[in-house]
Amino acid sequence: MNISPTPFQPRVLVAPLDWGLGHATRCIPIIRTLLTNGATVWLAGDGKIGHLLKTEFPELSFLPLPGYGVTYGRTRMGTLAALAAQVPKLLYAIQQETRWLQQVVRDFKIDAVISDNRYGLHHPNVFSVFITHQLLIKTPLHRTNLLLQNLVYRYINRFDACWVPDAPGNDTLAGMLSHPQKLPAVPVTYLGPLSRFSYTMPELTHYLLTLLSGPEPQRTILEEKLLHQAKLFQNPILLVRGLPGAVGVPKVPYHITIVNHLPAPTLQKAIAGAQFVISRCGHSTVMDLMILQKKCIFIPTPMQTEQEYLAQHLMQQNFALAIPQQKFVLRNAVALADSFPYRFPVVEKTDALKRAVTDLLQQCALKKEGQLQNTK
């Protein structure tokens, strides 16, 4: 009796960076597409992103992987000094995650790895994909931008492919960050904006939604500033702290509701119904809010030059209102948003992600076939 061979189900490891929740949330549609196309998905991370991924995909295998643990200062100069002091730790973390991946590939027979901004997660024997929207690295010291880009490209070129979560054309969300003059040497694929959400017609109310995220202590600094100003604001406010797994919330007046975290369906409903959304302008948050066509007030993280550039770029396009943290006054911001000429980018649905995942799985099958041939 002839028995059909078991279909090959590649084991794909997905590991996002721990620099805020956005790297994990933009991996959600990638993970869903992998599962739809028959892959066996393994997840890796720790802390808040680990809790988020385990909540979204409780059925998937999860491996603990320490994050980079980047922290900011309380002032601009303090942040610059803190980031400079953490460079040796970051380089060490990249080396350690490379060794970690070598062990994981051996132990769990991983066929491919998708690394969202984790520079050490590449392997010579498995198809390795690097995800980033920031091909041009902007820093406060502009003369170092080109040097840093060349350093980053040295890491990216150790992968087999680079996926960019942004549109390939001119009407992009990340501007020159995702469309620099020079690209990495490995194949670059623009996936279009990625979001775990899809647009639905909202039922608008008059509450404000505040979404917090990002490295400490700046996440807490903004939370304290917003809560202080919200006490003098009369309209209802929902504040999502961006702390999945945390227990307890601050005591606040009756018109303010605070939650540590919301699952994706509840969060989408909260975003859709809000009059305005106040948040940091990390690229993943921007993609979520633009796909939902939401009127936003962005407060870039001080000294996070990428967010400061994104805020300026989005405001120039009238996609969002942006206000620096040190100048932010809640009542004034809402008044400005009421008269701001919002327009929403055209986010076209494409098959770019599906094609990229299909190519990845085909590469896995070819590598597997080659390995079997070598053993004969």
C-alpha cells in the first residue's frame, strides 16, 4: 500500500525586539499569515512582549529570550548619555542572541527565523529574515547617521532577506526612514503597512483614548503628566498604560478609566469609538491608527529621534497632529485637534505579505530538500 508522505510543515521562529510593544504587535499579522499557510510557529521574547504574544497566541510554543533592556533618561541629555552608556550592553546582547539561536535551531529543528529588529538572530543554515522600517537611522548627532547606517547594514546583510512594513511608493508612513537612497545588499521587500486591526465603521463618542508605550522612564513620565492634566479635563478619558501582565492601577477621578492592557479586539473597539487618540508615534502605533483612520495627537518620545522625525513627517502630510512632550497641554491639544485639517493616507490592500511568507516557506522547503539530498 502506498502511503503519501507527510506534508512538510516548516518550523518558523518569530522573535520581536522588546523596545516597546510595537515590534510585537506588528508581528501579529505575520504570525497569522504563517499559520494560515501551514507553518508551525514558535515565538520568543520576555517581559511585556512575551505576555502580549502569549495572550494573542496561547496555543503556540514560546521560548524565553532576554530583551535588550534599553532605558532612557529623564532629560534629553540624560537620554543621550544613557543610550551611549548602553552600547556595550547592546553589542553583548546581540552576540548572546546569536549563540542562543544556534542552540535553539539544534534543539527544536527550526527551519526559518523572523527577527523584528534583533540584529543577532540570523543563522547560516536556516532562512533568516530581518524586519525593520528604519533603514535610515536618525540620531541627535546627524554626522553619525551615515556611519550608523553602514554599521546596521553590516548586520542586516547577514540575513537572507529584509522585510519593511511600509508602502513601496511615495505616500509612506515612515518617509525617508523606510526609503533611504541606499538599500541593504540583501533582497528588500516592502510589505505595506502591517496591523493586527482592520477598518470598521466606528460609533464615535466624546471620550479621549490615551495609549502609552515605550521605554522607561519616559513611559511613566508621560503617564504622570497626562493624569495630572486629565484631572482638570471634564470629558471622559480611557488610559491604556501599555503594561500587559501588570497588577493594580493608580486611583483617579471618576471621569478617567485606567487599564493596564487591552486585548486586540477590545482595543480596536476602544480606538474606533474615541474622539481622538493620544499616543507616542512609534511606527507600529502609527500603522494601527492610520489603518483605522483615527484622528491622532502624537507625542514623540523625547530624544527618540525616529519618533521625532515621524511626528514631523506625519504632521506635514496632515496625517496627524504632533506636539512635543515638554509643550503638551491636554486642553490646548484637544482644541488644536478640533480644527486640524486631518486627512488619512490611502492604505491599499496588497498580497505583499502573503507573497513574502510564501517565498519564505518555499526557501525552507528547498533548504530541507538540499539537506535530505546531502544525507543520502
